[in-house]
Amino acid sequence: MSKKVICDCDNTLGAPDRPIDDGQTLLYLLGREDIDLVGITTTFGNGTIEEVQGGTEWFVRAVGCSDIPLIHGVGERQQPPTEAAHFLADTAARYPGEVSVLAIGPLGNLRGAYELDSDFFKNVREIAIMGGYLQALPIPGWEHVPERNLSSDPEAAQLVLDAECPVTLMNAQICLEAPFGLDELAKMKCWQGTEIYEAMHDWLRRCIVHHGSSTEYLWDLLPAIYLSRPDLFDNRRARLRASVADMETGALVSSEEAGAPTINMPAHILDLDGFYQTLYDAWEHAAAHYARYEP
């Protein structure tokens, strides 16, 4: 039986000079037979909400999946509930205990859904997030790269980390175990010659200019793959302090205090070959089942 998933994202694959991992994540979800992507909600983050919405509209046309609901979401910190928040709340209430939320951008739409329906987190099956860091990234040129997902709306991040449903968080450190560069892109033969492939290639070439290497990381793919293959990760319970001050920077600080939010925060990918094989299989399946181009 497939798992109903809403992807709440700040996709900019399709927007010039912007990251590509949200789009790669959407391709993965489309290629999994065990996932029913019931909606895509947008949020600011990798770009403005206009850039994200426009890039995602381009993406669904380029892939050929415009039948999936695409709902405009939050554009700034502490914004009142959006159309996306209504969609999240209504869908979770319609299918209580069935909807998994993959949240791979700032979390304002989820906060808005809770403001609309105080049972939102009770209705959700699980939430999988990418965001936060344990310490500065040990990569030349990346030491001062700001954390975006949690820090862009820290009040929302604090609320979601303390949600009344299972929460899994993939932090920046574990994401460094899954690099993606031109060599990895070349293995996506099923997408070569498409606008999607060219957009990914352009971004990686820009990485060479800015960082001296084409190596990026599959940031948002980790929580997505977790939804299908939790066995690939060393699932660990973590108790976080998760104050608004911590979330302002994206810092993940452990706590021994009773009542502190307790989440699942894997530290390692257990089977890296299996991880990549799962990813490439899904991307190939997506290429075979979507038109990729629409007139």
C-alpha cells in the first residue's frame, strides 16, 4: 500500500542560479511506487516565494506531472495561514493517520496548518524534515553557509519539533555523507537531454565557479528516502533544547530536561550503496512514467 505524502518545499530547480535538491527530491517521490504524492506546497527559502512558485510551476510542466496539486504557500516568517496551510490541514483531517509530511524548507506552512486546526499534528502520520546543524560544516567554503530551513521561521521550527506525531530530522552533518556532483549526475542517463538534466548540470557547473568543486550534497533527499527506506539509517532518539533562540541560527542543542522535544535524528547512512541505488532506481522509474515535456 502506498504512503500518502505532501511535499512542503522551497524548490528552485527551474529558477536561475538556485539550488536543485528540492527538485531532485520531487523526482524521487514521483519515481517511488510506494509513495502517493498527493500535493506539493511551496514556501520561501532557497528563493523568494515568487521564485519558488515559478520554479515549481516550471518543474511540473517540464516533468509532466501537472495533475498533482501545487499550492502557493508562505512567503515570510510568521505569515498568517496560507492556501498551502489550508491544504495541509484539510488533507490531514480528511485522511487522519495516513498523511506523511515531507518538510524540506522553512516550516511556516505547517505552523499555519496547526493554527487552522489544533489537531493537525495529531492527524498527521509523521513529519520528515531536513534542517539544522550540530556544528559548522567542515568543508572549505562552506564554514559560514547559513542554515535556512529552521532559522527562517524559528517559531514554526520550535512548534514542529515538538509536534504530537513522530518527527524525523536529517541535519546537515548526516547530509554530508551523500555527495552529488557531475560524476553522479552523469549516472542519470534516463534524464539526459531534458531541461531537468540541463538545469541540474548548470547548477553543478556554478558550484565549480563558487566553491572550486562541482560537489553538492543531497540535502533534501535524505528525509525523502527515509520515508521509503528507514532501514538505510541508524535511527536514533534525540532530545533537543529547541528554543526559539536556537532555531534562530539552526543550532541543534541536546537537552536532558524533562519535556524537551524528543525526535528521531539519524547520525549515519548505514548502506550508502543501497541509498544511491534506491535513489537512481526511483529517478529511472520517474523518467519512464512521466512525459517530461508538455506543450
